[in-house]
Amino acid sequence: MTATLERPVVRRQRWLAPLLLRLHFLAGLLVGPFILVAALSGAAYAITPSLEPIVYADELKAPVTTATVPLAEQIEAAEEVVGDDGELVAVRPAPEPGDTTRVMFTGEGLGESVTRAIFVDPGTAEVRGDLPVYGTSGAMPIRHAVSDFHRSLGLGDVGRFYSELAASWLGVVALAGLALWVIRFRTARRRKELLRPEPGTTGYRRTFSWHASTGVWLLLGALFLSATGITWSQFAGENVTGLRAALSWQTPSVSTALGAADAGAADPHAGHHGAAQAAAGVDDLGTFDDVLAVAQTVNVNSGLVEIKPPADAASAWTVTEIQRSFPTEVDAVAVDGATLEVVDRVDFADYPFMAKLARWGIDTHQGSMWGLPNQILLVVTALGVVAMVVFGYVMWWQRRPASGGRMRMGRPAPAGALAQTPWWGLAAVVAVGAAVGLFLPLLGWTLVAFVVIDALLTTARRPVP
């Protein structure tokens, strides 16, 4: 009789999927409220550019005329309103017939990057409005209020922690979800059910089907919002600025130095929020018309421009295109106000490619790049992210154990995933986590907190010997 020796079957232990599931669960559970608020306020912000022409029609619009008065007369009319309460900062001529000119001043009590704008009818020099506006975008009060809430909950720098957490973790949660989706897709019998909500399902399975199928279609939009949102953040944003500087990806800025030009100097914060800086004083308001005429012979061909007087006697005037919609027009020229000679120029065509990409990314994130279709896509994506967060909490609730009718929390994803990870996998996780955490500090700190929570929960659930 021959004995048959059977080789024991060794099953390969799965560790990546449980680890990703645990990360996806904890991050979604704890950071979900921040992502939810950021997405809702982002959706609200996306529609504000379309609301402004309606809400502020009196300030933004004027009767169409065939002739306009010189900028000097329009500025004089604005100065009569402001008097000694502000210094002249910049002028934005009416971009098209039927639009108003903005004459912008400093003002007491205005926040950072906020100016007092006097809206003037270019055909008659009649003042049509007096409102605070924000940044290079020229956001009106409603858009600025929504933007401030989206960025910091109206709490200043402290509130910006929330938006940085949301932007940092949104991409991580989305990528972890994608990895889980791919793992399930490879083994699924009916793969199409992972691309659309599965019909005929109920309860947890139905919610999961919506969560998985919706998430995969939202992936690119969520990653885009995460990546571009990080550029505005406090800590990670500074790292992005440093990286761009190290790789010569900065946005060039026009030099205003008279006699010692530093042409093409990089502006690390170009494209975010232009700070208001009072001019040294303008002796002849007619110079506004003169420097604009010079700039239009050089590289300024957009109607959306901003003219800034010199900050001091050693500086030049600047005329900068501010067209954020496609095609992007952000050329700039510096002009000596005394001689009307060109001091420096910067052309968008000469930007480094990554600086162009940053410009396009910021403008698309703000909904100005592609107009109404851009804004609709942002709203749909943001509301989709809201739905994903809600689906996640609903699934957690649906997994709660039945316990005599008492309300109990849902079951979490299994803890202890790190303990099941092989040494090489753990080393890779630590290396990736450290690299990402150094570049995205708030994500790194909260990731450490998640690991501690996971370890404590695992320890607490171990049976006592």
C-alpha cells in the first residue's frame, strides 16, 4: 500500500485590499464633513459668476454709446465720490460697450486683497455704483463672501485648516476608492454593474452600488479639484510654491524698475489673489489714457485690462491683461510714465509650460476658463462628491448591528490591516506616507492620527487572555 503525501495548501494572505479599505473608511468617516462642506460651498461658488451680472446689473452695466469720455474724466468722477477716504490703486476700463469702468481705491476697514471700486459709465462719466471688490478676479461682494466661506469658513487663517484637509484627503480617498474598485472589477462576474448602479438591489448593496459606480465616473473631477485646491492651501501651498521655484515653473512677472530692469522676475503667488497697493500719486490723470495707448501697440489686445500707477518715483506704470476665460490673455507691459517708453513686457506665450498649466488649472477651478459649461461641470462634480460622502455615511449606518431596536453605530471596516501587512509592504506604506505627509503636512499629521486610532481599536478588540 502506497501512502500519498499531500502538500499543504498555503494561501497567500491578502493585505493590500484590507489596508486600502481601512484607509478609505477612516478617512471618509473622519474627514467626510470637511469634504462635504468644501463641496457644497464650492458648488455655490461655481454659480456666482453667472449671478453677478444679474445681482449687480446697475453697477456692471451702462447704456451703450458710440463714444466714450477719456479715462481721466472717469477717474475724476470717481475721485469726487471717494475724496480723501482712499488712494487710487488701479483702473479697469470698460471692456465692452455697455460695461462700466472700475476705478479702484484703498479704503479703511477693507480686508486683504479687497479694494473699493467706483463703477463709472464710460459714455457720460456718471457714477453708477460703489462696492468692495476682491482680488484679480474682481469678485463682487456675493462671490467674495461665498469664496471666503469656501476657503476658510469666514474664520481667517484658522479656518483654512478645514479646506486644506478637504483638498488633501479628497485625492487620497478617491485614489484608495479607485484601487478598491479595480480589485473588485477584476474578480466581478458582472463588471458592468460596477459602472452603473445595479438594478433590483436594496439596502446596503444598493447604496454600495451607487457609491462605487458614481465614484469611478467622478474620479478625474475629484482629483482635479484636489490638486488645484491644494495650491491655495497654507502649508501644502507653500510646498507647491517651493517646488515650482526649484523647477523654474514660476509665473513670470513684469519688472517695473526704472533704469535697472529685472525682466521676467517670477511671481510665486501669481494667479491667486492680487493685493491692493496704493500708488505714489498721479499728477496727470491723462497718463492713464497714454500708457494704455502705448500698451495696446505692444502686447495688450484684450478689453479686460488693469492699469496701475507706479508705486513710487522709481517705478513704471503697468498695463496687465486680466482675461481668465479661454483663450487666456494675461500679457503685461511696464511703461515709463514720463517718457512713455516701454520698460519691460511679459507674454503668456513665453510662460513655462507648467506655469501655463497652473494658470489654466486655477481658472478652471474657479469656473472662469470655459464659462457656463465650466460652471455647470463644477456644480455637477461638487454635488457628486457630496453624494459620495452621503453614500459613505449611509453605508456605515446600514452596516450597524441589530440590537433590540436600539440605535447603534455602523460597523467599521475591519481594523488591524497594518498588522497583517508584510514587512516590505509596511516599508512601502511608510515610505509613501512619509513622502506624501512631508509635502502635504496636514494630511501627514492626520494620517498619523488615523494609524494611532487603528492601533488603539485593534488593541481594544483583542480578547483578554
